[in-house]
Amino acid sequence: MAESATDSSRILAEARASLQRQQAGGRRATVTLGGGRSIGRRSAELKRLHFARKAARMAFAVMAILFAALVTGLVIDGIGFTGIVLTFLAIVGAIALLGTYPRMKVPELGTLNRGDVRAMVARTELWLEAQRPALPVPAVTLVDQIGVQLDSLGLQLEGVDPAEPAVVEVRKLVGEHLPGMVETYRRIPANLRREQRDGRTADQQLADGLGKISAEIDAVTRQLAAGDLDALAVRGRFLDYKYGDGLEQAAPQLAAPKAEN
């Protein structure tokens, strides 16, 4: 127990240090947009695009309603007070409807690692944002930090040949292993997440795992910035072994308490 607590404290301390490094570079941990909180700039870009499309549809609807009212007024020689009221109500209704629907869809887990790096990072950030309400507070803090780190990592990967084996492995870490760890946690019944198993609770295991991934993303970003692709290739194979096989082994252990319920 003491060793586990020490590991958790160390991981959270490393995560806080990494976040401070990111903030020192002028980056914000979160981006506020449309009343919602984005954990990174890429997901904020997707939201801006979604809201811009909504705004365009609302503007088109308002223009169509006004044009229809104008034509009607010319045909019947004025629409009168009743027509003005109906036009106003139609505009309010159109704005309310188009401002609410369609809602922005959360990317599906299996689609996160598709497309170019920018798209992968944006979808992963957006997916992680949607999972935040179901996560414990330490994990939420780490998810916010990882969002900032993903922005930096995405910029670094854009300048590297996507066919590089190391890049493929890093993409798997971000687009598959990271969300897979969160999804494994979410499948555990809420009443079992704080039960100790092998000396740790599911909440602690999730925070530890996210802390390690955060530290690895920080290290990979630094290696990419230094242009050290050889070292990155070695790290890429290590990440695939550590988080690919490790996650597959951890999943049944985390899910095992379900059978006891």
C-alpha cells in the first residue's frame, strides 16, 4: 500500500511538472468555447467548425424567412401586424431549432486513430472530453493535461514521415491505448471502482496509467523536437509492448469484479 501510494504521488507530481512546462510555454490547459471546456486546441477547432456551420444555417434560414415574408407582402399588398408577428416567431423558432440541432457527435472509439495526425489528435481530444464526467478527479486533471500535450505532439508529428515505424507506434499510443485505458475503466461498475484489488483501486490504476502515458507523451515530444528519430523508434516499440500488451492484460483484471456483483 505504501509503495502504491508513493507511485501514485510520484506520477501525479510528474504530471504537474509536465503541465507547468507546457504552461510556461504560453499554452493553456483548456480552451473555453461556446460555454464548454476543450482540453486542447484541436478539439476546439472541431467545435468552432461545427458552430460556424450552425451559424451559417441559421443565417440562411433567417434570410429565407425574411425573403418569404417580403414576397408575400408584395403579392398580397402587405402582411400586416399579424404577418410581422408570425415572421418574428418563425425567425425565433428557426434560430432556436438550428442552434440546438444537430448536436456535435462524439467520435466513436474505433475511429480515433484514422486520418492524418491533426484529425487523430482532434478526435482523441474530443472523445476524452466526453469521458471526463465519468472519471475521478485525479484522472480528470491528467486528461486536461494530456489534451495540452497532444496539441504539442500533433505539431511535432506533422513534420515527420507518417510511414516511420516510431510514428505508427506513437499514434497507437494516442489513438488506441490511451482511449482504451479510459474505456476499460468506464466499463467497471461505479460501485466497484473504489474497491481495492491487488492493493489498488480502479481509480488509482487509471490515474497511474494516465500519469505514465502523460510522461511518455512528454518524452516523445521532446525527442521529436530534438530530431532523435532513432531513440524514438526504440521508444515506439517499447510503448507498443508496454501499453499494447499491458492494456490487454489489465482489462480482464479490472473487469473481473463484475462477476462478483
